[in-house]
Amino acid sequence: MKKRAAALCGAAAVLAGMVTAVPADASGGSASAPVAKPAWKKCATSDYPTLQCASLKVPLDHREPNGRKITLALSRVPHTAKKYQGPLLVNPGGPGGSGLTLAGFVASSLPKKVAAQYDVIGFDPRGVGASRPALDCEPDHFSPVRPDSLPTSPKIEQANLKRVKSFARACATKYADVLPHIHTISAVKDMDAIRTALGAKKINYFGYSYGTYLGAVYAKLFPNRVRRAVLDSVVDPTGVWYEDNLQQDQAFDDRHRALMAWIAKNNKTYRLGTDPEKIEAKWYAMRSALAKKPADGTVGASELEDTFMPGGYYNGYWPYLAEAFAAFVNKKNDDPLVEVYENFGAGDAAGDNGYSVYASVQCRDARWPRDWDEWRDDNRAVHEKAPFMTWNNAWYNAPCAFWPTKSLKPVDITNTALPPVLIFQATDDAATPYEGAVVTHHLLRGSSLVVEQGGGNHGITLGDNTCLDRHLAAYLTDGTVPRGGGEADAVCEKLPDPKPLSTKSASPSSRGSTLHGLLGFRG
């Protein structure tokens, strides 16, 4: 369900100019054969007129460099300044997010003098988007109306279990030979193959969300090949992935309540009351009504959760969600709700692909309980305190209980061999709670932590906070990082909350909304 706000480079353009790369092994040894440079072709869009695309062949199994090859789709905005600081690889997270358009966004959003010094490189990780093969285990897995996520009866629980087991079986059937190689370590070795193909001794890196873990694992495997690294909205590397998802549930519930409080403050517009708890009760009453009678035969209880969950990632969506909520409660009009579902919650082909890769990577990366009783007990306990997204999130990840491949061990990202890494984190981020950034800051010796105090958006740099972006620009210019005496090295104020759509200044930041469209949801 990773909807993208911007179109990707066309597959035909992206797949032009293939080259074959033999990456170094995880120990940091040299590549076994020279590699040709990517053959870049124009794939410009109206928003990103200098965007170029190419592709790169890499081994499916990096232990067999001469074996079967797969294809990675690449994009580039080339440097234009005399001073060249090398490639800047960018990743939007996921896992399962496409990075092709992100290269254009990053290059156009950084200060021109800074962006001009880098080749900004986007890539679709293995299995994603325009890379081949692109996974799609079970098209329309999220087609409405799904069973209610809340398993209030054995029948509902079994209906949800049937869905997730079907998805796991479909992946096993379609991609039995590929699934063992869809995981973070393989993606990291692909990144080093990209570095080799670009002819660079070191890379610069900029990752959001899951991209922070991807970058940290790259730095662990190839510490001498990291020149600079920016990690924005940081995965807790000690909870990969089962525990991290349970931690998300409480954070999303807190963020949902923040939306209720914002609606209460704007009662003149929404007429839902001034007591956030009573407004929240109205939201759950709406959920119960939709469980019995889905709006337009499309938006049931699970789809409602899908629709409001993006509000936990980006508060620029709050005015649209609040209007739909108010129309349903006050006017018995569900048309706006169906519209916001189509805009924020509905699945599409790109979402099916993204979810297939998400599940494949997370299920393979680390241990998940294989006993459903453990899932049931854990999620019941969390749901008592955090009812908003707990079970929806559980079913989203539940294929891992039945996944056909064995699980690997998570990578210990502890690192004392890196140049300073710059970390950005909002204190109230729901998708990657604040504690994960603090843990990562401690594990990466010499790193610097910049905090957005009170901010709740997921992905905070290049989203119009000038304080954050000033630190980012300074770092990419000459490696400067802030140094403070406390837990955080620098603190920036959060951006103001959005205004209702009825006010003159209501429109969300175009750059912020573009960024969050590229990052997608379920980071």
C-alpha cells in the first residue's frame, strides 16, 4: 500500500543500457572483475527535467557472482559543479519503496550549490518497481472489503488468517527461487555493486525510514566505503522486525490521538466537539458502523484504518481526514470518506509490488514467531492500550508467521569505523519511534543527532523545516555536524500544525506532500 504521488521513470527507459556488476563480498574484498559504467539515458519528467535512467545487472546470489543475474533500475541527476563530491545514493524506505523519483526530488530540494556537487543516485532495490524481477505475490491482496482487522470472533480471526496464509503461499509458489535472496544484506551488496559500477571508491548516502537500517547495514559491511551518511526517521536496529512493529502500535495510537486533539482545537470548522476523548469515541463509533455497512460497499473497518493510518506519517493529511470524518458524523455523508480512502488508503499495482517486497525482506531478515498463539497474545496485550492500528498492523505483518524461507539473524550495526553520521528524528514519529534514533546514535560512534522537538511527521528533512535543512546542507557541503552536550546534538522546533482546508493558509506544503508521497506508508 505504498501509494506514490509522482510517476516513476518508464520501465523501458529505465532498463536501457544494462551492465553487469560483480560486487565485493561482505568482508570488503575487491570485485572479481572490472565493470562497465551504466549507460545513462534521458528519462526526464516535467518536475525533474535533468533526470537520467540506466540499469545494472547483479548476481541474484552474491555468493555466486557468475550465476543468475537480476536487474536493478537506477536513476541519476548528474552533478554540474566543478567541485565533485561523488555519488549520493538515496533510498525512501519501505522496504519496498522505489527510489527512482526520489533522486529528482532530493536534487531539486537541496540548495542548488550543494546538489550541484553530487551525482544524486536513485535505485529500485531488488524486486522493486522497475527492477527485474519485480515481485507481485498476490495482486489485489488489499482489495476491499477485507475482514475486520479486529478478531472479535474465531470466524473473523480465521478469515484474516486465511488471507495471510494465502499470500505467503502465493509468494512461495511464484518466487521460490528468488525469495531466499530478497533481504537487507543482499540489497546492501547491490548498493556496493552500484558503487563499483559508478567507479567510486566511496559513497555518500541519504536514507529515510527503513532506508536508515539499509544504510546502517551497508556501513557495517563496508565501513571504509562510506564517505557521508544521513539517516532520517530511524529504525530501531535492536527490534528488527517483530518487536519494532509492536512498538509502532503504541506510537501510532498516540499520533491518532494527536489528530483527535487537533480536530478538537478546530471545532469551529469540524463541529465534532472540543473534548478529544469524545471525538475519539465518535471515530470508533464510525468504525463500528462501517464494519457493519461499508461505505459505498468499499470502505469497511479495515479500510478506514488504512485511510487514517497515513495521518500518522504526515499531518498534512489531517485536514482531509477531518473533513471526511465530520461529513460522516454530522451529515451522514460518506462520499468524502470514500474519496480520502481512494487517495490515501486504496491499494494499486505499485502498492502490491511494494508490499510483496516489504514482506519478503522483513520475513527473511530476522526471526518471527511461528506460533500464532504468540502473535495473538502479544497483539491482544498491545491492543488494550493502543487500539487504533494494532491488529491492522498485525495482519499486515502476519505472513511472516507462515513464510516459506528460513529467517536470517539481524545485523548488529554497532560501528566505530565511520566518519560522522548525521541522524534526524522527530520526537513524536509514529512509524519509527524516537527511541530507535537514540539507540542508533549510541551504536554509531561519532554520529550526531538532530531532533525535531514535538514533531510527529515521518521523514522530516527536505520537508520545509529550515532548521533541519540547514544542518543537512552544512553536512553535505563539508561534513559539518552539530555537537551538543545532551542526548541530542541540536534541537529544531517543529513546523506549525496544518490549518483546516477552509482557511486561507490551509494548503499543505507542496514539498512536504511531495516528499511523503514518495516515501509512501508502512515505513
